[in-house]
Amino acid sequence: MKVPARNDLSHGNSIETFKATSSWLSAFMKRYKLALRRRTKVSQKLPEQTEELLEKFRRFVIRIRVRKSFELCNIFNMDETPVWFDMAGNFTIHTKGDKTIHIRGTGNEKNRFTVSFNMRLHGTKFPAICIFKGKQMPRGEQAPSGVIVCSKRVDG
């Protein structure tokens, strides 16, 4: 596939002045037989009894709250989510007609850290906590304002 040179000044364009519109992009992709392709993935289905399980859990929490006399302001929700250092996107531009599309990564697909989000039942949100496995914050580096960073030591 032959793609125009980056600094093609024959049409009066340079990298600094080049601007692309959506119609220009569509024509470019059509000219070079490119298409926006989506990565396919298999998702899990929720169990059929999800609603019943949620209601059972809600009743359990209410029962404990009443029995132990917990105030609503002392009930918290915490959620953790992994964040990968190499988060490949779901879309790529590739030649039309190919059945398999490989999305390249940096080799860090398995390296990740955990972000924890916490809030009180009545709505007070707490700063996000970033947990790194076996890492320490480099000297002189600071976390963004409002983010707590910690590491846990991994032996072996």
C-alpha cells in the first residue's frame, strides 16, 4: 500500500498546517481500502437469579445494620478495578476483508495495578487509591492531587 509522504508539500500541505475533516478521512480510507474494525470478545451472562440474589443480599445488610445498630453514615461501599499498563483499544484501522485482526501491544498486557473507589452510603466520596504490586513511588515523584498511592510487597 502506498501512502503519501508525511511532508508532501506538492499540495501546499505540511505537518504543521494539515487539517483533516471526517469526509477527507472517509475518502482516504476508501482510497486505500481501509475500514474501522472492532475487536471481538466474549462476554459473560449474568445468572438468571441475579435479582433474587441482590434482594437476598439487601435484606442481609439491613438485618445486620439493625442488629448491630450501625448508623447509615458508617456504611461504606468499596469497589476495585484493575487497570492494565497496556490497554489495547477495541478499534483499529485495517485492510478490508481480513478475517482476523491482530491488535499489537507493548508486551505489558499482564502488568496492572488496582484502583479502589470508596464512598459512604450517604454520598461522601473518598480519594481513589492506586495499589501497585511490589513497586515503590520513585523519589521526587508525586501522585496527582486527590489520589492516594500505595504499594504492597510481594515475596517470591
